[in-house]
Amino acid sequence: MRHSSRLGAARLRGLTLIELMISIVLGLLIVIVAITVLLSNRQVYASTESLGRIQENTRTAFELMARDVREAAGNACESDLPVVNVLIGSTSNWWTDFTGGLTGYDGGTASPGLAFGMTGVTRIAGTDAIDLKSAVNSGITIEDHQPASADFKLNTTAHGISPGDVVMACDFDHAAIFQITNSSPGTNPNVVHNTGSSSPGNSTKCLSMTGVCSPIGYAFGCKGGEAPASGCPAADRWPATIAKLRMTRWFVGNNSRGGQSLYQASLQNSGGSLSILNNEVVEGVRDMQLTYLMDGDDEYLDAGPTVDWNKVLSVRIDLRMEGEGRSGTDGDVLRRELTHTVAIRNRAP
């Protein structure tokens, strides 16, 4: 009986203090390992997400910006046409000056109408910017042009050209840039380019390359230039096209969230009133550097007096992107620098 009691007491005996301490230490080690693995996985996930966002933003920036660069200096007829610009103050605004079809600004050069600054949609000092202008063929052809009355008859009523639009007309002789003063898209195939109170307005309705428009003036699509008052006979016509101008500017600016983004500024026409709309394209752009390859050169150059914008063949875009949060291995934000080169289609050899 006494032997049986001793066995029962042995069975009821608990853990010793040493055993308990060892168990606690092992448990703590397991918890620490689990927390370490959890934090490591969380860091990897955050880094992967940040890197994916950088790559997606960069892909979007390159794709959209490349479209504008590719079409720079384009017209609906043929490359290397001489251009006459009759807009009032044609060189006073970046969007009225078609010279070269593109103009770049290095990080220390101000771009007209866009200030450097730290607040609002202003350009970040030290980052490059570029202005791009083009007129892409929209399939709208000129059937008749009466220069005396500044009237174009187009091949369709669905031309989409509204009063106030800045357009380019061209044939095999030259191209002309002017503003539409009267039109009724959807109901009337005719558009007018008279002088008047439009802003900026046309300095003249004469669209001749020489500026000589007597007694009638240059008629687009009419061989020899001048059409009789009754119109240009079909036998004397050659192809002529009209298209709205696309004016865009790309720059790195401040966004409303305290960060930096890539912006596309574009010319908008609202009821005949022209304005510039700044569109935020992608965020997390810390820097943009642009270099240019001219015809006959073998290296890319920074924007400056040595660059002839009429001879630029391609643009190299270098973006420095930044992710969200401190997800880098050094405890800082992730940064990547990526490069994309775009050839100007209208100047391809």
C-alpha cells in the first residue's frame, strides 16, 4: 500500500523550474523566428509591390510620351515642307510656335509659360522639359479653297474642326498654320480662317509662303497656287489636307500630395477659348533628363544652342523613378533609373 502511494505521488509531480525555463526560452525562440519570418515576408511583399508600381508607372510614362515624340514635327502631307504661320504672336507662346516641331529645355533653362517652383503644378528645378507639336493626318481633305473669302470646303461635315481650333493645311507646296474663325462641324463642310477677334487670331487670311496674296491669294490644292474666283478645276487640283494641331508639353512637376509627377500639358479648345490643361500622367518621378540626336551626329546632346531642332532625329528619355514607402533593403525608398529612345517618325531616313 505504501509502495502504491509513492508511485501516485511520482506521477503527480509537475515540471521543475529548470524545465519550465527551458520551455519558455524555446517558445520565445519559436515566436521570434515566426515574427522574423513574418516581417521578412512583409518587407519582400512591400518591395515587390513598390517595384511593380515603379515598373508600371515607367511603362505608362514611356508609352504615352513616346506617342507625342514619335509624331513631333509631323504634317499630313510630306516631310520637310516649308511652313508659314499666320497666328498673331506666333512666337510668343510655346503652343503657337511650330518652329522645329519640338523644343527641349535642360534643367536650368526656363520653359515659356511654366515657372520653376515648389508648390502647385510648377516645374521641378533641375529636370528637363520638352514641347512637341504635330499635325497628324485625320483623313480630312480639302475639296476647294477660296482665299479671298478665307473659306475651305472639306470632304465631309464630320470634320470635327471647331471655331478656335489651331490647324494646319498643307499640299505639296507648303503648309500653313492658322486659327479657325467659323465652322459648324456635323452640319457644314466649310471652315473659315478669317481675321477677327479670336485669340490669338490670324494676322492675315493670306496663306501664301511668300506673303504675296494679290489679286486672289494662295489656294491650297490648286496647282499653281492661285485659283480663279469660280474655283479650281478638277484637272488642276492636287491632294491637300487639313488637320488640327496637337501641342503637348512634358515636364516633371509638383503634385497635390506633396510628391512629384510626370505631367503632360496640352492645348484645349473650350467654346472657342484656348487654354492649357495640365494632366498628371504618373507619380513618383524624381527626375527626367532628355538628350537629342541630330542628323549627321553620332552622339546625343543636351538641349542647348548647339541643337538644331529642325535636324533632331530621335530623343533619349531618362527617368528616375521612386516607389512608395521605405521598402528598400537600406531602409529607404526604392529608386530605379530607366532609359527609352524614341525616333521621330516624320524624319526617319
